[in-house]
Amino acid sequence: MSTKDKLVERFLALPSNFTFDELERLLTIFGYTKSNKGKTSGSRVIFKDKEGHPIMLHKPHPGNIVKMYALRQVLEELQSKGYLK
């Protein structure tokens, strides 16, 4: 099993300790690119796929652990795009 497969499998389990760095790598696997919405975006980060469909998230702080609602939001988006079942 490749590192990418392991990351996808870990994400699908929706662990409570999934980091923002892992989420960023996961979205990169599916062709998303990260963009801060400008100098005044604060912790808001947007990821866009090849067609420009966005996933907007708040980067966690002060820690690096992604909130469960954000993981579910990303999961629903990836499922709706057909990237995950």
C-alpha cells in the first residue's frame, strides 16, 4: 500500500488527530491547490480543484488538528466530486 493510499485510508476513518498538513497533502493528491484569500484572509484557506471548485476551511490555530466538522465537510465534497466513495 502506498503512502497516498495510507493517507486516504486514515482520512476515511475520520480520526480526531488528523492534522492540517495531512489534509493539505490529501487534497493535493486529488488535484487541489491551496490559496490564501489575500493578505487579509487571516486563517481562511481555500483549496481549488482543476475546475475551480472551492473548499474553504479555517486553518486550525493555535494547534494543527483539524476540527471534525471540517473533515466531514471535505469528505462530503470529495465524495460529491467522485474522488472517494
